Amino acid sequence: MAKIKVGVIGAGNIGVVHALAYRDVPEAELWAIADTNSERLFEAQKRLEIPKAYTNYEDLLEDPEIEAVSICLPNFLHHRAACAALESGKHVLLEKPMAMNAKEAYEIVDCAKKNGKILMIGFSYRFRPEVITLKSWVEEGLLGEVYHAQSVILRRRGIPAMGSWFTTKAKSGGGALIDIGVHYLDLGMWLMGYPEPVSVSGFTFDKIATRKPYIYVDMWGEPVPGGPFDVDEYAISLVRFKNGAALWMESSWALNAQDDDRVQVFGDKAGAKITSREGLTLFGEFGGKIADIKPQIKPQSPGGIYREEVLHFLECIREGKEPMASGEHGLIVQKVIDAIYESGKQQEEIKIN
């Protein structure tokens, strides 16, 4: 079986993660990498022994050897780069969040359809073994009718790169919600079977990073240099679905609370919870008694979720099938995020079209 030659656009932290995943799977040949930061670019090329390096991703897209790309750029560059890649005939694995807003996300999906190329969104948390197990349980009906989910990801102090594009709305599209909350929003809806969202009630806050005088410190009490910050550090929301189900969500970069990460789903036969520390627990009945069940799940293979993610992407390319993390799912997530931000701004429930 011929290897699929791939390129990675972006040589930052997540770009290197993607490059490592491609390098270490036999189905791919890591052929090229691109970044405008030449120092970072050529260091990654040398360390990972990548044949080609480009300081302009458009030059990478003109390389006829490359069949597929991972796009690992700041959020405000996703739309332009993804459409350019699709129009150049490349299959695309696009890091989360899909885009700055739903309008951009729709245009990316439309571009993939017009060019007949695979578009997959980087919802990598779906590839955690405990998530895959729970998803199979839901699909088998073990939990019965799943009517509610809770998705929570809280960092007590974890603002990434204060003053950078992360904390500048014009370049990021938002803060904690669109950065880390997007993963848990997707997980909650995916485990529920992606019901159609119809409305959102949301709140967003920026009380800690914007205190005056500026006194933001990290988890170890070290002062963090200030800079632009016009995004959410904490967001909460209630999403209503057409089928009557609901999802509660919280995400934070800065909050005076204990760090927390969990996804819970509630069915009429059983419920389940996943956390990074405790793994997967099923809450139900066994032998006529209320029982908590801890399944033994095989540890993930070396390379973790990103290895499994790129393997799925490559499989979709070879077989011409729709990725499980499709562009349509990315668009739905983006619509919900847009509605949460608008609800927080307008202080009222927002309908989703």
C-alpha cells in the first residue's frame, strides 16, 4: 500500500504534534512543513527530518507530491488556509476550532464539497479510549435514552500566552470557550448523537484577567506580563436540542475554583462520567442494586490520541469515506459557540438557525 504524502502547515506546538504523529505511522510519509517563522520552521524540519520546508504555506500547497495537509495555525488563519488547501486539491485535517465563526465554517464545508476533498476537524479528544468505549455503549443502547449531558473543563489559572493572539478576539474569535471548551462541547454533543441544537442561554466573564491594577499570576504565584485581553476567561451555557435533550457546559482559563475536567451523560437506563483522573465510570443498576461500574480499558497505544486521529484521517482518504469528526459537526459546534457569545452579549436566549 502506497504511503500518503502529507504536509503540516504551522510549526508551533500543535503543528509539531501532528508532524510527529504522521512521522510515526507507516501509512504516511511526512513530506513537508510550512511556517512564517523561519527559525522555528527549520528547527522542526531538522529535528523531525522532514524533506521540505516552506516559509509560505501557499508554496507548500503547490507541491504536487502532497496529497493531504494538517492545518495548525492561529484561529484567524484557518478559513483562508483551509479553503486554499482544498482548492489546491489537498485533503484537510483542520485543527480546532474550525474557524472564527459559523460563516467561515460554512464556507470551508462548502469548499470541501465543491472540490470533492476530505475535510476532518481536529476533535482529537474523541480518540481517547474511554470516550470510544462510552460512545459504543451509547450506540448499543446500554444507557437507554440519553437526555442530558454536562461538559466541564476548568483551569484555575491557565491563560495561554497573555497578550498574544489567544487573548485578542480579532485573531482568536474568543477565549476559553473557543480554545478549550470547544473540545468538551463537541464531546458532549457527540456522545449524545449530535442532536440538532435550537437555542442557547450563555454567560461569559472576564473578571480575573482584567482586574485593575493588573495582578494576574499563574498557578505557582508567578506574575504574568499583561497585554491585550478582550475575550472570555470563563463561559457557562445551557444548550437546548430539538429532541428535548439539553447540555450544560462550563469552560475557564481563570476561575477561583478547583481544576476540573469531566463529561457526563445521563440516560434513563444508566449514566456515565469520564474524567482525566478517574477514567470512565458507569452509574446504573446491577443485580437489583444501585451500582458504580469501572470497566477495564486497554491503555492507548504509543502516540496517543493524535496518532489515532491521523490514522483515521488517512483511512478516510484511502477509502473515500466521511470522517467521524466531519466538517458538518465542526459547523454545528461553531454555530453553538457563536450563539453562546451572542447570548452573553445580549443577556438573553439566542435561537440557532
